[in-house]
Amino acid sequence: MLPKTILVPTDLSEGAEQALDYACELAQTLGATIHLVNVIGIPALGVPELGLAMTSTVIDQIMIDNQTALEKLAESKRCSALIGQVMLKTGDAKDVINQTAKELGADLIVMSTHGRRGITRALLGSVTETVVRSAPCPVLTVRVHDHAHRERDAA
């Protein structure tokens, strides 16, 4: 069964946009609809380990900024693919992505990898890795290619 409903989680990074571009090409070929979700980890915003506290005003501004960026991103892709729901949610990204996929009846999740290794990965964990292991549907991962890799590979 070819996917008709594709969920693309985005953290609004360049890597996530690369995954969205890939999903757009795939959706155009398959006649699928792309749904975008951006997850803000509200408990993580306070980062109690670092002793930082976020006021509700700061959290509200982050929500507004992310919603604006998400809408702008969706609008920029509407010419290349059918964009469905554009969602901003809060919670643990791994859980929210899987729950959103279930709610949408997603046939496929397309998301980027960040290529973190070593201590960074151990400390931050891997949202993509967890989603791959626990998603209710297949997950296509798109490896992030930064400019340094492109220049090295071209040489």
C-alpha cells in the first residue's frame, strides 16, 4: 500500500526542511497529503537542571514564533505538494509524534536525523530513533546533509 497520508515532524531546522523537501517530492509522486507537526517540549523549556525558569510570557512568545515559522514553512511548500494540517503541539516529541500519526491515520512518517554522536546523543537522546522503534506506521528517515558534507563530497 502506497502512503496517502504523510506526517512530517519538524523542529524548524535546516535538516527538518530537507526531510520536508523529500516528503514533498514523494507526496507529489504518490498523490499524498503532507501534515506538519512541530512539538514544543514545555517542561524542557524550563530546563530545571540549568536553573533557568521560563515565564509564561516567554513560553507564549515561543509558541507564537513557532506557529508563525510553521505556517510560513507550510506556505512555502504548498506549490510543490498538498499540505494538510499544520499543527503546533506541546509535550514529549516522541510521544506527540506517534500520537499525531495515530490520530491522522498516517501511512508514513518522514523525518530527519541530526547525526549526533557520542556524548551529545547520549545526553539529548534521539527522537528519530525512538519514533522509528515505536511508530504506528513506517518511518522514512532523511539524513541531514550540511554544506560542509556537500563541499567535501563534491571534491
